[in-house]
Amino acid sequence: MQILGPVPCLKCMYELDGLLPDQKCPECGADTAPSVAAAESMPTRRVTALRSALFDTGIAMACGPVALLPLVRTVGDRQDSAAEPIDFGWMAMAMFSFLFASLFPLLSLYGWRTLAGLQQADGSRPVTWLKRSSTVFAALAIWTAACALLAHAGNTMVTVALVSGLAMLGAWMTRTFIGVGLVIDVLRPLERRGLIVPGVLIRWFLPLAAVPCVAALVLHFAAARPDSTLSDVAQLCLALAIVAIVAAVSLACIWLLTIRTHLRFYLILAEARERRISSD
Ligand SMILES: [Zn+2]
């Protein structure tokens, strides 16, 4: 049984169509079996679902933080006029900013769950944990947005919003750590080192980014100053934490969207191969 192409060699991209499975690549001498396995692991249906999951997760990560801006503004407006009764204009703006901010956690939940569904076959633990952590993150993100709207100077919702915001950040890091690992697993058969290595680096950058966040928190509570100002060291940790989180979010969304672009090649291959198989 000949190899039915298009099946490019994983090492040199030479077209292996028409060769026998036990033959080597005529161009670079590599075994043909891994290339055939890689091509077969990416049928059209799977690449399409994978690309849409990568789009949802990448866009949610890129736009989610930006979508918080109207919410921050709405909360700020209320802080400025806390003594005045709530007016209709503020209520409308609050509703809009809440819905807008909730859109992207829901999109990310949908995207990561689609990805988990694609890898479900073996029922592995990372898939279960990805589903759980993405649900927890989306719920905490929406809850934090609601708490932020209800918070104004002096009421307990300020503390509730801060605590749930921190929990949300923890859930984001956990979910992204597991999710990036799962995307790496999907890419592994394709042997694309240029895409896998950045993913591995991003994955291990996440726990590193958590260090200044935890340090800032510990220093803040250890100091327990009555005026609730941060010490210089805590301020430095907080600044480092913000830079690290912004870097992690940016790198992860660029990586996800880059993979999506690269998978277009496999989509074209899969479509061509399936057309040939159905016509033969
Ligand atoms: Zn080759």
C-alpha cells in the first residue's frame, strides 16, 4: 500500500506521495512513518476545530484585559460621586461594561473546553484539570467584575473584589499552565520545534511570574501598616508582578495565534488528501 499524499517529510518537506511505507525519504533519508502519522493525526475536522479553539483562546487573552477598561472607568466614576444616589446613566454604563468584560472570559472558557474536548480520547488528567480550571477562571472573572461594580470607598465589597481578583489571577495562571501544556501535546506529532520551544518557555515563565505576585502579597500583609501604604520592596514586587503578568499574557496570546496561522498549512494538506482518498 503506497503513501497517499500530500504527505510532506517532517524533516525536509519533500513530498512522500507514492512511496512505500518502509522506504526512507529520498531527499534526507528520514523514516517516512512519523510523517505519515503526523499527517494522519490532522484530519480536516480536527484541524478546523483546533484552529477555532486557538482563535477563541488567543483573542480572549488579547482582548480580555482591554475589555476591562470601561469597567475600570465605570467603577472610577462611582468612586468620585459615591455620596450621590445612583443615576440611570451610571446604571446603563455599569450594565454595558459588565457584559463587555464578561464576554472574553466566556469566549476563553469555550475555546479551552473545545481544546480539552479534542484531546479527550485518552481521558487524561490534564484534560479534566483544564476543563475545571477554565470554568473556575471564567466564574471568578465574572464574579470579580460584578464585585468591582458594587465596590465603593469604605464598603466591604472592595476587599471581596480584591480577594476574588487575586483568586482569578491564580486560576488564570493555573489554567494557562495546563492549557499551554495541552497545546504542546497537540503539536508534538508535527515535530515543529519552532512552535513547541516557545510554548515550553511560556509554560515555565508562568510559575516564575507568580513569584513577585506572592512576594508583594506576603510583604503587604506582613507589614500591616495602618495607612495601608506599601513598603518600597512591596512596591517593587508589585511593579515586577504587573510587568511579568503583562508579558505572560502577551506572549501566550501571540503564541496561540501564531500556531493557528501555521496550522493553515495542515488544513490545506488535509483537505487535499481527503479529496484524493474520496475520489480514489
Ligand atoms: Zn526528508
